[in-house]
Amino acid sequence: MTDVSIIIVNYNSKDYLFKCVQSIISNVKLNYEIIIVDNNSVDNSIELVKNQLPVDKIIFILLKENIGFAKANNLGVKYAKGNIIHFLNPDTEININQNQSYLQAINDSEVLNSLYVDSIINPKGKLEFHRQNIPLLKNYVNVLLRKKTYIWYTGISLFLHRNVLELIGFWSDDYFMYAEDIDFFYRAQLLNINIKTVDSTIIHYGQICSKSVWDNFNRKKFVEISLKKFCLKYSSIYSYYILKFLMLFYSFFKNPREIILELRVMCFIIFKKV
């Protein structure tokens, strides 16, 4: 019987995928399977895993095109046999404490109403702050009024019971990349599903795939396109532009070096009407 299905969506992750899979094989002691969904990589990352690691617990789903992060994750779920589904980025490494987190979820009396996230650290061991407010204008108003707010964690590493995943409705394929994790956590909280941070830590290298494909402008452009889709899905175009104006105002004082890039992206969004 499979306890945990670990789903990894890969796209040109080079030796990071190898390190990720190696860390799972070295540390996970429960009955597990690894499902690697590859979005048509051309960097031999799959061959590296196949040639240098034991593959008896690995399922490879090799696609002929890049279908994006959300669709690839949903495809991986179709092959999963475990009751606990763990979505994990390829540019990560886990440690032995992950076993305890899995057991915590398996034995949790609230497992059928909870979503679990790991703490994320960078390669230097510094904790990354990845808990943020859902980027909707009405949610930020609630923050100011100290009313109930909705939060999201980056989708670097999260796991949940299969039944909870089916309740949430899998990953939304409205997005090719970015904002799908925001959408996922928002829908979970609309269903009153608990979000629990477990004790295990995940090493995250960060933006490995996107850096190999896009420069800063194009990466930010795709982030903004997805954010706009999210806002339109759950609010309105007016609230989106009000929210962006407030974000730009905040960036002007908090991170002035980024303001030119932010303005370039906003001009693209407005004039290209994307």
C-alpha cells in the first residue's frame, strides 16, 4: 500500500531534479512513490535521474509539450495511488523530518479538513517568508479592518489527503504558470479547510526553471498576467487596477529599484490588453 504520492512537475531543472529525487530516496521511510511529470524538457534532467538513481518507485510521465504547472500536477494525480498527495517543486530538497510530517497528516483527526505546508529555507539555511495575503482588494480591506482574511503559501511544497484535494477541485488550469497556488489556497479557505504548517523544512533554490527561459521582465509579465486572471475570476477589473496602483505606490517607497520594471510590465498589461 502506498502512503504518499510525491508529484514533481519538471521543466529543464537540470541537476536540481536529481538532488530533489535523491533527497526523497535517502530520507523518506514510509511507503511512497514519486511521480515526475516532465513538460518536454531538453536538458537531460530526466535521463540523469533514470541513469543514476534507482527508479523502482518512480513513475515518469513524459509530455511532448509544455502544458504548464497546474495541468501537469493534475495529470500526475491521475497516476497517484497514495492517500496523501504531496506536490513538490523540483528545485527543492527534503530531509528526514519529512517522515514525521507525513505521519502527522496521516494520524491527524482533521486530515480530511486540512492542507499541510512545510517551512521553506534557502540554501543558506535562512527561513523564507512565504505566507502572504490573498491579493484581492476586498481581502486587503479586511486586513485593515482586522476582519477575517485569506492567506496563501507559495506552492513549493504542500500535501493533503486525496479526498481534500478532490473537495478543493484540483489545480485550476486557468493559469499556465503562477497564481495557481493563490487560487488553490483561496478555494481551500472558501471551503473552510485548515492550513497547517508542519515542522519539517524544505530547502528551496528558487526560480531555477523560469531563469533558464525568461529574463526579469518576461517572468514578471507572466506573473502579472496570472494575477490579473485571478482578480478577474474572483473580483473585477476595477479592483485589479486599484490594487495594482496601491502595490506600485508601496513599491515606490519599499523597493524603488523595482519600480521601473513594475511600470514597464503594467504598460504592457494595459496597452496589450492581456
